[in-house]
Amino acid sequence: MAGAAALGPGGADLEEASLLAWLFRRAQPPPPAGDAELSAYLAELSGLGLEVLRREPARLAEERAQLGAQTRALAFAHYKTFIRSAECTAGTRRGFAGIEEGLDRLLGRLAPFAETCRNFSREAEQIAQSRRMNSLTLNRHTEILEVLEIPQLMDTCVRNSYHEEALGLVAYVRRLEKKHADIPVIQGIVAEVRQSTQLMLTQLIQQLRTNIQLPACLRLIGYLRCMDVFTEAELRITFLQARDIWLRSILAAIPDDNPYVHITKTIEAYRVHLFDIITQYRAIFADEEPLVPPSGQEALNESAIFHGWVLQKVSQFLQVLERDLQRGVGGRLDSLLGQCMYFGLSFSRVGADFRGQLAPIFQQVALQTFQKAVQEGVNKFQEEMNSYTLIPAPAVLSSTIPVAVPTAQPATLQPPVVLLDFPPLACFLNNILTAFNDLRLCCPVALAQDVAAAMEDALRQATKIILAFHRAEEVAFSSREQELFAQFCMMFLEDLVPYLNRCLQLLFPPAQIAQTLGLNEAGEETTWEASGWAARIVQHEMDHLQGILYVDKMDSRTFTNVHWAELQD
């Protein structure tokens, strides 16, 4: 026993387990080691002697028999209780079976119930969130109402031309869009504000198409820049297009029945209104600041947009001028030339002096008018010769045929009075002098050769008419008629032709022609060295011959020659 005690608690347990395994090696498996009574009984057995252990089975059998007898006696004495216990046990088993079946059904319903609970939790969470949003909406009702009224307020501002307030609303809506672009209400507000913004853009451009002054132009362009819908180049083009539409509406309102009235009013409209547009453009847009081109593109020429438009307007004016001059303006060509030259001079202040382009137009019209008048004189001379009879009647002719006398230097250019003896020659001279008087008002030196050629052709035709008259009437000529015809030819050759030559020299002085052509009076080449303003004028006129304008050599705002540095180097 001492040896067993020395093993300690763990050793005793191991020994008891070994003993139980040996004792019940042929019986049922022993009860679990955790039974308190069994453990106490085993502890008691371990303390008994050998004899006691030998008698222990008999004692246990006897005790078992006693217990069996007591149980039978108890059962006989209390059989009703045992029956009742059995019935209760059976009822309990049936109850437990029902409970087990109910638990099975409950377990089967727990999964759908759990899913329903989860759905309920989600819906409850959504309802709670909606309640919180409704509460927040109620608390911020005023602010939300202001946001929802932005489209209506924007439309009111645009329709009443409150552009500054409208631009403020646009900026606020842009900030809202950046912060809450995913909210449908904000998306709808942004879409409506964009429609109103487009309407405001149309209104601003429409105002640029009306008769507005510089302050209004500055204000409108400022609004367009704040809207940030155009690049700088597109804004310039939009401004010029709008102002061009207004200018064309003014020009379209000018009556087109009378060419002279139409061109004079057109000149005045172009001179006043086009100059105003140019002034407005230069006050709004600074050409010194280069335009920033889009990435990947070359730098834009900021002045090309404006100067291209100005040149287009000048070209359109020259086309209208040429068309009206071709329609005929009577003897007022000099007046129109003066107005056009003043118009071109006024535009020299903005670098668009186009006076050099006026000369060819007026030269062409003056030449065509002169040629037409001369041809009419030739045709009338033809009619006169067809019905002419060689009968002298000086007294009658001198009183019925007026002769146009040039107003310049009348003492030296009196027409030959002897031509009155022959009415066809007098009428022919009268028509030619009328053409000369009309040409005298607008008579550039460059037309000298063309006018001389026209006169040569007229005289050649007159000569052919005279020869045709002689061939037709030669057979029937009497001696007196032959003498009169000889005088007719002598007066044509010695009086009419030299007089027309003197008229040409008065219109185109030989000294002036020689100076223009670089020849002296003897026809020899000569040179002229100019300096100062005279040299500048010569250079300017030579530039016109090369198609070069002021704007090609100078800054359009400061009038400074941009090529001086190159020339000085």
C-alpha cells in the first residue's frame, strides 16, 4: 500500500484503471471513470484484505438478491404507481417525439425566417435612412428650394437681360455639377441651365448685330468671355461676323434705283460704320497678345483674322463701287472720286489705305465713258453724213448749231468757227468736246495713251465715213459741190484734227507725261532723286504697284514700321 501511495494521484488512477480492465475483461465495458460511487467503491476495495475480497462477490450477490426481492415486493405493493409511471414514461416519450418533430419543423423554418429577418433588417435600414433623409430635407427645405428654383431664376435673368446675375448662377451650377454630378436632380438642373445659357449666348450675339457703341461692345464681349464657350480666335471671328451682319443690313437698306445715290450712301455707310467696327475691335482685342494655339498646332497669327476681314470688306466695297460706276453716274465721276479718296485716306489711320486700288477702277470707268461718248459722236456723224447735202448755209448754221467750248482757257481754245459751214463737222466736234469736258473732271495721266488711241480710232472711223460719202456722191457732184467737199476735207484735216490735238495736250500736258514716264520734253530718259516725305511718297506708290499695303510693313496699332530694324542692320 505504501508503494501505491508513493505513486501519487496519477499513479493510483493508472493502477485502478488496470485493475478494472483485468476484473471486467470478460464482462461489459466498465462504467466511465468519472462515476463518483464507482470511484468510492474501488477506493474501498483497494483497502480490503484478501479474505474480504474473496467474500465480496458473495456479499454482492446476496445484496443483489435482496435488492431484487425488495424491488419485487415494492412492485407488488405499489403496482399502480409503476403502471402510472410506465404510462407517464410512455406519454413523456410521445411528448418528446412530438417535441422532436416540432423542433425538426422549426429547424426547417428557421432558414426562411432568418432570410426574412435579414430582409426586414435591410428594409428597416432603408426606411431609417429615408427617414433621416426626409428629416434632413425638412431641415434644409429652404436651401433645397433655392437650388430647385435655379433654372426658373436663370430663365428670368436671361429674358430680362440680367446677364451678370445669370453668369453668377452658371458658375454656381458648375460647382454643383462638380460636387454632385451623380444626382439626377442636379443633372436636370444642369441641363435646364445649359439651355438658358444657350439662349443667353444667342441674345448676346444678337445684340452684337445691332447698332451698339463701344461701351456696350466691351460689356457684351466681357459676358461672352465669362461664359467660356469660345476660344480667343473664335470670339474674334464671332464678333466680326456679328458686326458684319449689322453692316450688311445697313447696306441692304440703301435704295438701289439710282446708282449715284446708292454709291454715295454706300461710301458714307462704309466710311462711318466700318470705321466704328474697326475701332471697337481694336479697343476690345489686343493684337500684341499672341493667341494660344491648341496643342499640336502652329501658333495663330492674331492679326490675320482682323486684317483678312478688313480686306474682305474693302474688296466688297470696291466691287459695289465698280458695279455702280458701270451702271452710270453721269458727269459726277469727280465727286465720287473725291469721296472715295477721302474714304481711303481715313482708313489709312487703321492701316487699310486702299486709295491705290481706286485708280484702276476710276480709270477704267472714265475710259469706258469717254469711249462710249466718242463712239456716240461717231455714230451721230454717220447719221449726219447719210443725210448731208453740200449746200453752204452759214447764216442758218451759225444760229442753230451750238458748239461746246471748253471752260478751261477759253481764249486759247476757241473751236474753229469755220466748221459751222459744215454741220456734220460741227456736230462731230461738239460731241467730242462734250466727251472731253466729261473726261476733264476725272482725267488721270495714265489714260493719255488710251484716250489718244480712242481719238485715233474715232478719227479713223470719221475718215472712212467721209470716204464712203465721197464714193456714194462722187458721180452726182457738181463743180461747186466738189469745191465744197474739198473745203470739207481741208477743214477736217487742218482745223478739226489740230484743234482736237490741242485739246488732248490741254488734258494731258506733254511735260507732265514726260515727267511721269521718266522722259524729258525731248524724249530722253531722266532720273529724279527724292528725299524726305517725297521719298516716302514714291516708296508708297511703288509698293502699290507691287500690291503691298501699310499693314504689311507696320504695326496696326502704333503705326511703327516693323522693318526698320532690318533696314538699319
